Amino acid sequence: MSALSGSDGRPIIAARQLTKSFETGRRGRRQLVEAVRQISFEVSPAERIAYIGPNGAGKSTSIKMLTGILHPSAGAATVMGMVPWRQRRELTRRIGTLFGQRSQLWFELTPRETFRMLGAIYGLERSDLRSRVGQLGDLLEAEDLFDQPVRSLSLGQRMRCELAACLLHQPAVMFLDEPTIGLDLLAKQRFRELLVRLNQEQGTTIFLTSHDVADIEHVAQRAIVINHGVVIYDDDVSAMRRSLLATKLVELTLAGPTDFAGMAGVAVAEHTATTLRLVVDTAVRPVREVLDALLLDLDVTDVTVTDPPLEEVIAEIYARPRT
Amino acid sequence: MTRRWLPVAVASAARRMSRDRAALTVAFGFYAVVATVISTLWRTAANAHGGSIGGYSGAQLTWYLYFSEAAVTALNPRQIELTGDDIASGAVAVDLLRPASVLGVRVATELGRSLPRLAGCTAIGVALAVLTGGPVPAAAGLLLALPSLVLAVACNLVAQHAFAGAAFWIRDARSTWFLYQKLVFLLGAMLLPLQLLPGWLHTLAAWLPFVAMAYAPARLASGHVEAQLLALQGFWFLVLVTAAVAVFSAGERRLQVVGG
């Protein structure tokens, strides 16, 4: 089954000069703060978009406008041909939303009871609802969680049930606001895989906000970077990986003091008796090759490989020459 | 538009609440103790006052207080605060992402949660009233009191949402909610029948919606077969629903403009 819309080539999401200002401060000293400034982009059906930026960049404000729960101060937007803030009720029947920091499940109910209620809200027939819950249980490997009270689920388990809840009515577009926040590494990885599978098997458009660089690499085909309310980067993740995500941070815990002679494409960030922190330029030398060499030469007790923080990626975007 | 979710919301919440034995046990225990203490005080006062006060005998006061307490204890005592906090924190915005009335879903769910508590409190109340006050003063009054209790809870819930809606405009509206609860206790005649209030306060209270939230079912259960009380509750329910819908519509519009 396909959840595609706009198969006529039109974008499924379009934002043009979208702007949102908020008034802050007390009466007489009111200030206008622009949370989102004239952002424009288009999303094609079945695309996987990472909409990323640091805290306070304007991600959530953008997603609230695109889902219709916030009116813009200026500009225009359409989602599946509808103006979100004017046709919110109609739009909510065709989109799914998941807010990492705000649960949509009823805490006293089991997920299955919540699904029954959501099924009634979305006007699903009882038999359709039953088969849909079964499908989602298989897809999300969560069937065994559906009969436990929500309050007894771990965060990772709850997020899988949250995802099932917002997929119940087969939305064509999924808006996910920081869905991996607070999840441990394994749960994050599993959640990312589920999103990709959902997109590939059902053609659901994924619009994901995050400030976690790994979400971009593992989920998205395209990244839109927003900072201070302005879109500062919009390109394929493969291009981004080549130009901006080429570095990996490698931290080694050493058994004792040791010398490190250095190698091409690897810069030393910190070297103490027990710690060696390196910045690896994967465009010069793959991280695996670096690790192989290090494990062969040094007495290593622990290794962690991480992505650079988003702030560094954004600094890199600003540092690049404008075209 | 279909409202098929309404009974499902009520039933799901009721089913879940009825399985929460710990919460129900605490609520029932609290109700039994408080209602018994207050009704005993009033029965003693009536006996010391020649057998009746304000036209109520000791037995009638006993039935009155078990029912007025049941109508109020059926609701989560922190409900108004929880609803208000959801609005003040902007969490209510998530509710806007469902194709159903935010107010409707919330009230229906809370009504469902209240029903098992109401049923339990009523059953315990009837048993204790018979035990301490004697037989039911009028069977017809008791029969009318049962739907009246449900209407009382519904009126109270809708009014609480209307009051909690102040949080759409005021960041900290806790004082308003505190005042609301006290108004239900006093002007809703939960602690003492309306007829025992001073003349001017009695007149004022009779014109306010709080009477629909405790006084009406208690008056019926105390042997006053006054079917017009159900009509009065129906009237106030419609007024309160209109007010709550107006508050939430305006509040949601504000939320969409200024954010949460």
C-alpha cells in the first residue's frame, strides 16, 4: 500500500518565505523576536528530510506551522495541497505527528486501548483498526508492548508505541520533532531503522527535526539546516557527508602512557597518560583503517567513535565560501 | 461530523480506572471517612437542635451529605490543576493534532475516569447512610439522585475546564482554580445544604451553576422529590458547555498565534 500524495510531481510540503515572530517582554517594553525568518523549501513525496539545527534554532516553530498548530506571521505553506493553519482538522487526518518530548498516548491506558480510542477519533472501522494494529505490531516489532500500561514502558518502548499511534490512520507525511531525544544508543538506532523501513515499505514522507548529527546520517536522504530561524544549508546527505560530516571523533582509553606518532588525516585533540582524542578526516583516511592501525600499535582498553557536535557542523557551514 | 469517539473515550477511561484498584481504594476510603465525619457532625447538630435544621432531619442530613460528597469526590481533586498546567505549558497543543475537539476528548476521558469512582462512592454512601441515618427518605428521590449525580460530575468537569482555560491567557492561574474549588464546597452546598446558608447567600448561590454540582443530587437523595432539579442541572450543563467551548475556542486561537 502506498501513502503517496502529490504523485503529479507537486511537492508534498512547500514553504515559501515562512516567518514567525513572537512578542516577548512586558507591556511597554515589548520586543519582537523572529523565531523563523523567511524560510523556503520544498519536499517531494516519499522523501526523508532531516530538518536540523541547535536548540532554539526554530525547528519546532517550523514544524508547528507546517502541522497547523501555529499561525505564521508572514509567508505561505502547503502540506498535501492544504494550508495547515486553515485546514488543520482536515490535515490531521492525513499526517502523523510525533513529539519526542510530549506523549500522545494516554498514560493510564494500554497502547491498544489508546489505539481503540484513536481509531474512533480517526473514524476507522473496528476490523480495519484490528488489522492495522496487527500490521504495525509486526512492522515495529511491538506487538508484545501493546497490552502493557503506557506508564510501565521504557522510553524506547514507548516511542515505538507512539510511532504506532501516529501511523494508525496511514498518514502520507510524518512529522517527527526530536523523536530520538533521551533514547539510549541502541534504542536510537532501532528507531532510525524503523523510520527508514517505514519510508521504504509504505512510501511515507519523513520530516524529522533533530539536533543529533547521527539522525541525519542514518535516516535522511536530504538535510535542511536551520540556525537562528534561517535556512543555512539544504542539500543531499551524501553531499553533506562529503563536505561537512567528513570528520569523526575517536576517543581511546589507554592502558598506560604511550607515544603516538601520528598519521595522515588524523589530528590529535588531546593526549594524556590514559586518553587519546583524535579528529579523523574520513575523506583522507577511513575511520576503520585508523582504528585498525591504532589497535595494532597501542594498548587500548576502550574506544568510542562519535560524530562532531551539530554546533561544529554549523560553524563549518558558516566558514565555507558563499557560492 | 461523527462523534463516535465520545462513548469510546468514556468507556476506555472508565474501564482503565476501574482496574486501578489502589487509586480507587484510596478514593473510597477518603470518601467514607470524610462523609461519615461531616454527616455525623450535622446529625449531632440536628439532634441538639430539636431534631432538625433548616427543614432537614438528622436522617435527611445524613443522606444529603453522603451524596453531596460523592458528587465531588468522584472527580480527581487535582483535575483543574492538571488541565490548567497542560494549557499553561503548551502541552495542549499536541491535542490540536487530532481531528477531534480538544475540549470534548478531555472532558469525555475525565468523565470516564470519574464514573467508577462515582459508582463506588454512591454504593458505599448508600450503605453507610442506611447504617448511620436510617432507611432512604424517599425511594423516588433516590432514583432521581442517580442521574443527577452523573449530571453533577459532568457540570463540574466542564466548569473546571472553563476555569482552567484561564491559563491560555494567564501564566499562573492557580489562585483562580483554588477559588473555584472553594466555591463548589460552599456555594455548591457540598458541606451544608443551601437552606442553611444566610438568606442573601442562599439567594445568590441558587442563581449560580455550583448548585448543579453537589446540591442537586444531595437534595434529591435527602427525600425531596424535585424533578425540576434535573432540568436545572441540564440547563447549567448547556450553559457551562457553551462557556467552556467559547473559552477553548478563543484559547486555541490565541495558542495558534502566540504559541505555547
